[in-house]
Amino acid sequence: MLSTEKLLAAVQWAVKALRDGGLVAFPTETVYGLGADAENPSAVTRIFAAKGRPADHPLIVHIASPEQITHWAKDVPPAAWRLAGRYWPGPLTLILRRACRVPDIVTGGQDTVGLRVPDHPLALALLEAFGGGIAAPSANRFGRVSPTTAAHVREELGDAMDLILDGGPCRVGIESTILDLSGHQPRLLRPGAITPAEIEAVLEQPIARPDNDAPRAPGMLRSHYAPQTPVYLVSTANLEAEAHRHLAQGRRVAVLSRAAPILPEARLWQGMPTHPAGWAHELYARLRDLDVQCFDCILVEAPPAGVDWQAVGDRLERAASAQGTVLPNNRLMKNAY
């Protein structure tokens, strides 16, 4: 990580790169983003090319303050202002009716736009110096594990960007909560660090599950956030037996579990935190680390049921679904919004 003086200089270089139509990777409290000037369609097109991202998948526009909402959205409901006042800067993305100036490529051709103010000093310094919105998905190949350090970005995208701002490891570690406020009732589109209960407490009303009319949003594919190594999501009761089954087949097995190691013959057994925030912070970095160690599979102990673990469970199910390896009876989301 650079010194403060060098970081300030790097921010100025990043602003110049963005104004010239370039791509800049930058840290947020959730994951590292791959950013472009949100009002420059040619620059935004470079994001899709670098990631291999389908053109109909919308991007989140990062802004410096809630006061900029009306530059990007129209018909802004009171709920948006209440939530922005409570949770911005922070890991909450609001889906709102888009203003006319927002390019189609940013929204995937939809009539809505996703907005958030990130809670990272370097991201905020960049946004304030740039003065506009930065469209930014996670800085990784489409569908793969999101990066939580600058080194992850370099490994994943190499020379695809003009500049990487290194702000150290991300504090939260998984992507933002996405809440749709474009309809009659708030709807949770993607779980994150801010829980449904916290949102409902601010709005003083229930939030709904997504339906067929919900806008498309980042991270909603059944298979997503996946390493190259197959991930098996296994219940606590079945974890030891499942590990033995793979080991008996001569496979190199890695295990992520809240429990202490119980299989010395497993090539790698890594203990995970016992609380959801710790899991979220560690998850992507652990998956990336194991992915380069040539294991045949990664067994992950399913987290507990309940809304506190909803965001972690969502990411794990999507990672396992990449290989069709969510084992029977290990669904986590039955109690989720």
C-alpha cells in the first residue's frame, strides 16, 4: 500500500485516466471495483470487454454523496433519502428510476439505475476529485471470485486497466446489499452486510422478495463468485463423511470449516470465523488462495440458517452452483427474503 502522499498523487492520475476514457481499479469497503466514467459509453464498453461481461448486465454507479442522486435518478422516493441518510457511505446499493442522461450501457437497457456511496477513504477521495459518477462492477473476470486486494486485481485482469489504486484489503469482503426502490414496495435483490431487518427498521415497513418484474441487478445469476476449483457446499453433519469420500477417491481435498481440523489426512483444513462478518471478510481471499494450490475440490461447511448468514450463504450457493455442486438438502436460503 502506498504512502498518503503517493496515494494523493495516484488519485490525480486516476482522475486523469477516467477523464481520458480509461479504466481504474479502486478499493471499496466491499470489494475492488473496475471503474470508468459513467457518462462515457465508450469507456464503459471497455469494462465489459475487460471482464467478459454480458452487455445486458447493469453496472452500479458510485457517487460521492447522496446529494448527487438526482443527477442520476428521477422520481426519487422518500425511502431512498432515508436509507441514504442512514447507510451512505456504506455497502448499500439503491435501484432507482434512471435519469435521461444515464447511458443505456450502464443500465443494461433498463429504466433503472443502481447507485451507492462507498465507505472507503480512497474511493471517496477519487469520487470527490473526479466530480462525477464512476460505473464499476467488481474487478474480476465475469462470474469469478471478486477481488478484495489490489494483488487479486493484478492477478485477474493484468494489463486490462490503466491504473490500480491500492487501498489495502477490503473491510467487508463481499458485495453490497442491493435494494430495489423503483416499484411500489422495496425489494431485496442481493443480500449483503446490511440486513433486511436493518432496512425494515429504517423504513418501518417490510421489504419483499424479488419477482419476475424485478430489475436485473449484479450478482443475481445462479452461478457466480466461483473459483476454478469445484466448490462443494456441505452440511455440518455430512462434512466429515464427504471429506472421507473424496479422499478415498485419491482427490486432493481442501476444507473450509468453523470446526477445528478433524481429518489430518485432508491436505488442507482451514478454520473459518464463527460469526457472519468474519466469514464474509475471509471468504473470497480464502477461495482465491485455495484455487491456485491445485486442489481437486474445496469442501465448504454450510453456514447456519437464518438472515444473519444470508449474504454468506448466497455467495457460497452461487459459487458451488458453478460446478453443480450444491449437495442435496444443503439449501440455505429457505428462510431468506
